[in-house]
Amino acid sequence: MADRLFGITDAGRVRENNEDEFITQEVMQNKFMIAGVIDGVGGYAGGEIAAALTKEVILRELETIEPDPISQLSRVFYLANEQIATHKQGDLELMDMACVATLAVIDRQNNLLHYVHVGDTRLYLFRDHSLVKISHDQSFVGFLEDSGRLTEEAAMQHPKRNQINQALGLTSREGMTDAYFETGSSPFLPDDLILLCSDGLTDMVDAALITAVLNGPETLAIKGARLVEEANLAGGKDNVTVVLAKNDKVRASYEFSKSEPVKRAVAPEPFSAAEPSAVPLKKAANPLPEENRVQQKRGKGLIFLLSALCLLFLGTTIWLFLYHTAEGTKLEQPGTVLVTPIKPGLNPQEKKIGDMLLSLKGDTLLLSDTVFKVPVRLSQALMVDRDTLILKTKGNIVFQSDPAYKGPALILSPKCKYVKIDQLVLENFETGVVCYNNTLDLKNIRFNKVNYPLEVRFVFPDQYYVNGRLSKRNYAADSLAKK
């Protein structure tokens, strides 16, 4: 199990006691891995007790993983919150105890990751040598950092870095909003690695150094110990906890073996009645009667006529196909997204982005304003038809609708499972983004003169009962970011 799941915690160089807890557990005959980090809130009495109570609830409730892991994870956090509230009763010294936590359930068979998060512990996904922060710090400083107002270095040194807004034990269930817990799911592909950690690591060690450690060839145990050591070398001002979980399946590789050259089929020369045959025909021993020879000629004429008609039909079909592909077909059905087929007249910037999406090897696409210096005009939707995509932009990049185009800027196919778009401006579109289910994660996106910023389509099994509710807090406008 240490090859795919490992955890370590350390008191650090300053604190005498350790208020952190971690979970590394496999359940249901190793079909699922449970990884968790719990941090007793520093400065409050009883943080160590709150963390221990939360760990006890998690281990008890996750002995069996239910068909809907997200709902189960949320329920576990609600139960932990109630457990802490009950323990507080009658003990004034424990009235302010609380903890923050990040918990992940990994479905090893289906290569899926499900998580729930509250506070400022963190969840990272390490894939293709890139580190991506999945969770969001529920603190004012964390909000400033996630929205780009503070650099990582400035946030690490901010005096209010550890002042959190949400935690287990701070309020009753009635006082929790729909978005009190952050939840989500993501593909967890072969060779993927997740890092869960307390702020004792991320307050001391930046993302670049964490990436360098995870990029090494060492085992999970050595990588975890190295991260703790780096935090302590930087000062070790808080307890440090690290949990690493890896998808230890082998990535599929495809090798194309050398094969025999493909032999082209050479079509025979067409027969012409005016030309003599290259090979003289032998005279039949028993010539056909005159009547049969007439019928044979009629049959050959009929075959020739049918062949000509088939060729004419095939040529017409090909011409119509090319004509409609060039001109674009209009879908007039209500509720159907108008998608303009690829046209030969794409502008260079639009074509460049399309080619980058098609040729992308990893999951992260970075667009820089040094390359795209002027707004990118789209005459058709950018299609995303891949499992995972993280689209990041550096600088101010604007996608504008071509005056003649009335469709969306981006369309995510039902195949997409996780798409994150970070720092982008969409302008003058009828619809901004079309996506399916809960696949889209937007960060610092601005919609200028877009009638319908987001269109979400849900796919459910046919004839099944469906339960659920759309949370009003899934997407919220950031008033501070308005410019």
C-alpha cells in the first residue's frame, strides 16, 4: 500500500504539540483509497480534540463507499461538525475548538477522484509533471491569492494568512450555506498523484519546490519525508502533514511495428469496344444460339447504364457534401447549438488556438498575451473533446465573436470530465460556454456583452428518476473584480 498511499505528520520546529491528523486507508477489498488531512485550528483550545473527533467519524462512516460518493462525503463532514458541537457542550475551554480538513476518496477501478474540503488545508493534482491546486482556501488571504490579487510569495508572508472563514465546529448546520463545503470529482488517471497537506507545508514551501520534489524518482515515503523536511528547514512554524496517493496503474503505451508496404490496387484499364483486346479471345467450342447472344448484349447494355447512373449519383453526393461543408449547415431545431463547421477562411489566431487544442499532449494549455496580442476573433466555436483540460492565460486575452457568427465561444463535449478555464475574457457572444453536467470550473472569467454566459446541459439515464438541486452558490460574481 505504501507504493500508492502514504501519510506523514510532524510537529514542526516551533509548536510542542501536534494538532494535525491524517488518514491513509483502503476499503472494500482495496477498491477504494481514502486520503485525508485534518488540521486542528491553531490558537483555539481543543483543536487537537476536534481533529481526532473528525478522524473518528470519517473512518467509521467510510468503511463502505456508497454509489454517490460526493453526497456521502458531505454527510461525513456534517456528522463531524455535529460531533464537535456535541463535545463542546458543558466545557467552556472547548467552546472555540474547530478544525479544517480535506478528504478524498479514490475509485481505483474507475480512475476517479472525489473530494470534500473546508478551510485552508489543500488538495493538489500532480499530472504530467505539473502541479494543479484543486481546492480553494476558505480565507480572505486565500481568496486574494486564488483571484490573482496576491502572489504566492506575498500570500505566504501575509499576517492574516491563517485567519479562516469556514471550518468544522465553527457553526451549526443551520448556519451553513450551500457552498460551505467545497466538493468535486475529477479523473484520476494512471500515474496521477494527489497531494493533501496542511498549511504547515504551504506556508513554508512554495509550489515550485513542491513540484520539484514530486518530480523526483523516489518512493512516496521519501517524497513525503522530503516535503516535511523542506518545511522544517524553512522555519517549521506550524505542524506539517502530508498525504500522497498515486494511481499505480501502468499507462497504456502504443508501439507501431514495421509492417509490409501497402500494395496499391491498380484498377484495370477500362474496356473500349473500339479497341481490340490485348489478349485474343478463343473461339467457343459450342457457340451460343443467336437468341442467347442478343440477350447477352442487352444484359451488358443494362449493366453499363446502371454503372453510369451510380457514378452520376456518387458524384452528386460528393459535390453536395463539399458544398455544405464549405457553406456551413444550419441546425434549426429548438434548443440546438448552432455550430459552424470548420471553414477555410479562419483567421490566423483562431486557427492557431484550434491547432493547439488538437495537438495538445498533456492537459494544460497556456495562452500568453505575448503571442495573442490583440483580441482573438472567433468565427466558429472552439471545441473541447477531451477528458481533462486546464486552460490558463497569461495577461489579458480576449475572445471576441466575429460579427457574422452567432454561436457560442466554447463547446465542451459530453466526453469532458473536468475543464478549468483560468483568466479569460469572452466578448459579444450569444452564448459564452456550453458544457455538460458539473464539468466546468471557472476562475476569473469576464463576460462582456454575452447574452447567456453559461449553458449547462445535464445528461441522465433514460426513464430513470432523477433527484438533485442546483445550488445558487455554484457560480457567483466577484464584485471586487469588476473593472
